[in-house]
Amino acid sequence: MESNYLHKPKLSKKNSLEDFKNLIQFYYACIEEEDLHSLTLKLTQYHRSFISPWDEREPFFHTETAEINFDVQNKLDHKLLNRGLAQAGEAERFFYGYPVFKDRKDHISPLFIQEVDVTISQAGGFILRPQNPNAIQVNHHLFRQQHKQVEEIQAIQEELEGTFGSFQARLRTALEYLDTDIQFFDPLKIDLFPKRGTYTNCWVNRPILFRSERSTYTNNLKKDLIALIRYNSLFKSVGETVLYQLLAPIKENKTIDHRDKLAVLEVLPLNELQEKAVKSGLTSPLTVVTGPPGTGKSQVVVDILASSVLSGQTVLFASKNNKAVDVVYDRIHEILGKDHDWVLRLGSRKKKATCQENISSSLKSLIGGAHNVLESPSQEPLNILDKEILSVRNQLEKVRQSNLSLEATYMESRMAKAAVPENWIKTTNENKLPVIPFSLLINGKNNAMAMVGDAPMGLWLWLKNLLMGQRLKLELYQILEKCVASTPETIKKDILSEVQNNFGYHSMAIAFQQLSLYRDWVEVTKKLQEAEKQIIDLPNANILAENIQKLKERKAKISKEFFKTTWTQNVSKRFEIANHEISRYFELAERIFSHQNAREWVQVLNDFTETIKNLGKTFPIWIVTNLSARRSLPLQPNLFDLVIIDEASQCDIPSALPLLFRSRRAVIIGDPRQLRHISTISPNREAQIANENKAELLLSDWSYTACSIYDIAKTAIQKKESAPILLAEHYRSHPAIVEFSNRVFYQRKLILRTSVSTLKSKLKDQPLGVFWHDVSGYVPKSSRSAWNEAEVSKTIEIFNSWYKLDFLSQQDIRFGIVTPFRLQMEKMKQALNKQPWWDEIKDRLIVGTAHAFQGDECDIMIFSPVVAKGLGKNLCRWVADTDQLLNVAITRARGAMHVVGDLHECRLAGSYLSEFAEYVASGNIAGQTEARFDSPAEEHMADILDEIGLWYLPQYPEGRYRFDFLVVSPFGTRYDLEVDGRGHWTAEQMRIDEVRDKVVEELGYNVIRIDARDLFNHEDIVKARISRLS
């Protein structure tokens, strides 16, 4: 079935931009709604932004009344309510909140919130009515104070904002999560309003009425969004930016001309898929790149940045969090060095000040003549290396094609062998195969079959039979004798004696048929031997992999120097201009936010914009976080040639739109199977907001809560009849670790390129893979997240065992402990801090939830799921169902992952956690149990794989099948290696195998079959085949 979008009418530019207006207003409202879910109010704003006129009882939530009448005595309260009702334009939004929590800083936070309409009554008082009686909301701020995860809070929100029999029941449930007794919240006994400095960190049984508050954190973003649709010059420019590529994607062939320029500069080595991503990023209007951790997404970013500098393109690199941008900045800084780092890392005031200081220092170093030391770079060494790399890749392709040909010939040989008696095969010397005359054999076979009616009889044969009779039989027998003359005596005897005993056309027809099948096997065996000879003459796959890696590393080393030297010389040539423009930029970056009249502000804006464009000729790489961009860059179209948004699957859509508006082209990088953008707005509330802003028809594709900017970009690229570029080659984790994620989250598309030998060398005697340490613990009732003492104790026990082995003293080993719950994290840290070896490893150990490991990795990880008896159903379901958290936890481990948990309870939890428990507990993970082999031939095959150095798992389960071996080649290709014994030699079994192999190949594996006899009779050939798996 074709996708629905193929049948939608093309949107005109006008219609797309009109939709864009509604979309921006929708996102603006969503951001305001989000702010409400993490609400705190300063006590000093009492009577100014909130009031509390009720002294006798809680009048609204408990009574569930449709309206309440109230009066206010304080003049400031009157002023607040009247101003909100009488102001021009959009009316002030009011919210009712109860009960409230007062912290030590005199901030108050309502627990439950509901938007209300406030009107003036005929009697001169006020009337309060709920906008939607069923739209009660819970304030996330109070749960964040208790160190709960965002995903935990989402689950709690879903429950607390759901259906309850009464508000009392809803309140009781919320207070249980917050470890507070409901007896302190009598709706008929309202507390006095607290004064500043009194009753800190306590609940106040009192309702408040407050007006909409704006978060300073998102205020800049909201200003940018509104500006896009408020100012006509900006709104009209949307269609000229890459932002329009997402609004109305159309197929384009337009690319940027890179003739006479270095298209890709590999300052970090790239594989072929990474190269494809970089080339697309340098030339295509919109590029979407995806891939799990360990596939080199940051390498792609760094090489796009380096290549852009040399091709004269300006680039803005951004991400939602500082960690992601700092990882990229640090890698570039390492390449360029302190005195030649010309990257503008901007954002907060502190970041800008540091950047200005660093750039000024580097410019001063040029005054001293340091730039003269750098010689003019030559591109010729890079061109030579490119040719050498291409030559090795051509060799690799030849090996791949030869492997395919050999495997096809082997399958042909199997089928031919199945049609020949086994003793004939055994008695044939395959080093000296018989020569059976083909034309004589075919002639005899056809005549014999014609005489028994199994083939048409021609006129000549009919005449010969009529005239010669018995002599024709003798002539056919003589032909048969000539055909078997060179065959082994056993075969000759079997064929001729049968004919002699039953001399006639029927016996001769059978003899010729048998001999023909034997000759087919002989000929295909010759063909197989020739294919085997060719494969032996080709280079080993390991050698080719090493050669490519060495050439790539040499190329990266030269490219780094080329990058640094070329950029520094460009800065040197433009020194006076650069020095002036950089000072002017930082001056204008401050002036643009200072108070001035409109005419002066427009002049500053124009100067600021022009300065940035001029500055880009010298300093083309700019780095910011999404929400800090406004502090460093004006909201102007196409300030940059390219914007790169990293960790885009965690990035909400609104914060990315102003970034996209500032650029002509975009590269969007993310992994939807890792941590995602999370919203506190419920789907029903989002639908209501969309309807209020005429965006309901856009909701399915542009949902604020369900879609990230990665999702939007992916949809746009698919509508342009393209697809995201998958970085499939994984270099981080041991195959046994990443294989679960590969199967469950990445549809078996990953190519496992991790060097197992390197992991073995680093971790020495430590077992590699995934291991389950079964502990039966209990989760005590707690309002603050969840924890499991048994898992903490077992984790300490494991570390103690490593301490006794002196393993913790290895300074190059990094450890990690990951858990879904913050409380478990805190208990782990407390227990670790008491150990005698804590100081030795504290700088090499990360303890945290999955969020702490985003973008990080550890050599050895411990995963504590906390799922055990006592854990609430909602939290258990949350752990089991949240695939991103589990995937992040798994893909952070490089060499080994130890799961410390209750295996039985995790199996019962269902969903992804249950699958993972079954995977680890299956007994087929390297190192967990001794390898099991079904035959001496399989055991010998394992010895050969060990000798060659290929990673494998014996008796590997895959659906309803079981592989003799799962083998990963040096190039990451996954093979189902089958050792075929006697049971596979029949024609019937071969047909079954053929069907099975097709199913396995559809799952993403290559199938290779080895005859068990060859393992002992032709071991050298088997080794040659296996060592050339590419």
C-alpha cells in the first residue's frame, strides 16, 4: 500500500506559510502549558501575581462545583483581578492551585492546578468557573524535588490526572507519592497564609489563584517564535530557508558545486556510510543521519565541520544540551590545538567571555609570527592515499564477489553430491577426478532413454532398432564401457554388473542416468576446486581490514594538519579584518539587548547581522545550544550555509525552528531508539491546545508531545523520496552486548565492527559479554522513587571481587552503574563511598540513571533494574516498557555488562525488560556458560574460528532456528555458519535447508555451509574460506 502522503495535494507556498502561523501559535501555547507543569511562585508576589482570598474552606476541588463566588478585601487583589480582565488583547490566564508547598527560599508550589475563568459578578464580587472540569493538572516541580526521573513523573502524571472517584482520593494518591499524610489536609480547616521566613519546607493547606507565569528559561525561545510570524520581513523569508524544507518538502536535485574544492576532509577516519553522510551534508538541502551509539555520529559532525571550513561554508552546530556540543567542540579543539582554535563556542555570558578571551589570545599569537612556521599544505598526499584506499576497497570487493561465487558453487556441489551414492564419492580421488566424455555420455543416455520410451525416438534410431535389433543393445553397452573407463573400479563394477545381470535397454537407461549424475558432481567439484583456488590466492579479510584502517589513520593525520594549517593561514591573511570584526561582534552582541529606541535598535541589528556574515569568512564554525542561540545570534534568515542539529531525537520541535530559520541547509542527527523529547502535556490537553490555535489538522505530523525535530526531518526526507542515512557500523560494544539492541531496536541492520581482540587485551582476564547475577530482593515502599538493597549489596560484592583481583587498579578501565531510579542511584553512591577502594576508582566510575550516560561509555557496566517484589505495578510497567532507557543502558557498555537483578520478576515484567532477561538468561552469551557443540566437527570448527580470530557464538537461537555458529566477520557482516554432517546430504534435507536459509537471509544474515568432511579432509580450504569472510 502506498503512503498516504503520496495522495495529498501539494501545498502551495502560501498555504504552507499560513499553516506555519497556526503551528507557531500552537507551539507557543504548548511551551506556556509546559511552564505551568513546573511552577513555582515567589512569596513576595503575594497580592501581585497570586492571591488567596479563601480563609474558611477549600471551595473548589473538593466540592467539584461548577462555579464559586468570592470577594477580595485587599486593594492589590482587586487590582490584579481587574487588570487581568480589562486588559486589551489576549486576556490574562488565571489558574487555581491547591494545596501549596513552601520551600526554604520562600517559594510556593501548588500541587494541583486547573485553569479557570474569572468574571465580575453583578454584586461586584467575582465568579470563578473551571474552563474544563476534567482538565486538572499536577505540578511536576514537587516530584522533581524528590529526585524522580522525568519518565517516572510522566507515569505518575498519567495516574494523577486520570479518573478518580473524588478529589480526596486523587489527593491521597498524590500525597502517598510525596510521603505525606492526608490528615493534614482537611478541606474545612484552612491554614493561615505563611509569612516570609516562617514554616520552611512544609505544606500549607490553602488554595491560591494565580495568573500565568513565564519561565525565563523559555522566554527567549517564545520571543523568537512569535517574531517569526509577527514581523513580515521574517515571515516572508521562511520560504528561503531550510525551515521551508520541513514545511513543504519537495524532491530536489539541487546540490552545491564542489569542483576544485576538497569535498570531504577526514580529520577523523570515516567508513563508507559515514562518508556518504558527510558528502550529503556538504551538498544536500536536507540530510538526516541516524545510528545507535558507537556508530560514529560525532565523527560525521567533526568531518562536516572541517570540510565546510575548506569549502568556504559557514556552519552552525547546535544541540539541546551542553554535553553534546562540548563533545564535538573538544574533539575539534584537540585537532586544532590551543593557539589555532578558531571555533566560536558561544551561549551563556560565561561561554561568550571565554570564547572572546580564547580567540583574542590566538589572534595575538599570530602577531608574534607563529603563523609563519606553518608551511602551505599540499593536497597531493591526500590524493595518493585516496587512490590507495580505493585500491584496497577494490580488492575487498573482489574477495566479496569470489565468496559469493564460491558459496553458490558449494551449494551446487551439495545438490550434485546428494544425487550420487555415498560410496562413489568416497572411492573417488578428488585430486585426480575422472574424465567422462560428455558428448558420448549424452548420446548414449538419450538413445537408451528413447528405447524405453522416456524420450522421443528419432527416425534414424527407429531405423537402427528395426534393422540392427540386438546389435543396438551391444553398441549402447560398448558406449557405456567407454564412458566408465576412467572411473574408480567400484563405480565401474556397480554400473556394468547391474547392466550385465539385467541386460536390456531399461538397465542401460538407468546406468547412463546414474553416470550422468556422477559426471555432474565431478564437473561441479572441478568448478568448486577452481573457486577454492581463486579464494586462496586472494588476500585475507583481516589483512584488508587492517590495511584500510592504517590508510585511513594516515589520511586522518595528514588531514588534521591540512585543516589546522589552511584555516590558520586564512585567519592570518585576514588578520586585520578578523581582529576588528571579532571585537565588533562581541560589542554588538551586548548592545543588541540594551535598551534603545526602535530606530537605534534596527541599526544595531543590521550591523550585528552584517558583522556575523563578514565574520563567517574567517571564523566559519559556530557552536551553541538550542536555547542559547538568541543570546549569540540575531533572528535573521540564512546567516549560515548549514546548520547541524545533534541529538535531534531529544530535541523538541519549537527550539529547533529558529535555528533552521537561520540557515540555508540542514543536517539532522539523532537516534529515536535512545532518549527522546519528553513533554509533560497529556495527549488530550495537546489536542485541545491544537484546536484552540487552528492546528488540529497539523497535529498528526507536528505533535509537540509525540514528535521530535528528528521525526519531522525524517518525515520530510521521506516525502522527498529519500531516507535517513543509517550509520550501521558499530564499533563500541562487544557483539554479545549490542546484539540484543540490534535484534530488538535496530531490526538487525547493525554491522558489528567492534574489535574483540582489543577488548580482550584491555580487560585481560575479565569475561566479555552479558551476565545475569540473580538476586531476590524487595523494594520497600517509598515516596522518593524506588530502591533495592539486595541489588546494591550484590553490586558491592562484584566490585569487591574485582578489588581482590587487583582489577580496580587498572587506571585505563572505566566503570559504570546504571539504574532506572534516582533513589537507587543515591543508595549505590552511599554504599560505594564507604568502600576502601572508593578513592581509587571514583574518578573512573559513573553512577546514574540512563540520562547520565547519554553520549558516554564505560568498559564495564552494571545494570540494576530494581524490579522485584514490592515495586508498584505502574513503576514496574514503566521500567519494562521504556525501551529508550533500556537501550541507553545496554549500549553504554564496551566489554562487559553485568545485570544484577531478580531474574524471575524481570521475566514477569513483560515487554522489553522481559525480552532482555530471556536473552541474557538463554545461556548463549559468550562467557556465561561453556560452549556446547553437537559434534566433533563443530568443536573443530570452533578451534578454527579461534585460530583465525573471529568472534562467534555457538548454538545461537534465532526465532525457530538454531545456528551452529553466529560468526561476525572483520567487516561486521553477520554469518550463520552451518557445519553439515551426514543428515544434510540427502536431497530432501537440502530442500529443507534451502527454505530455511532464505528465511535466515531475510533476517539479515549471510549463510555459509561447511561440509563436516571438509573440516578433516580439507582443513586448509575451510580456513581459506573462513578467513576471507568479508
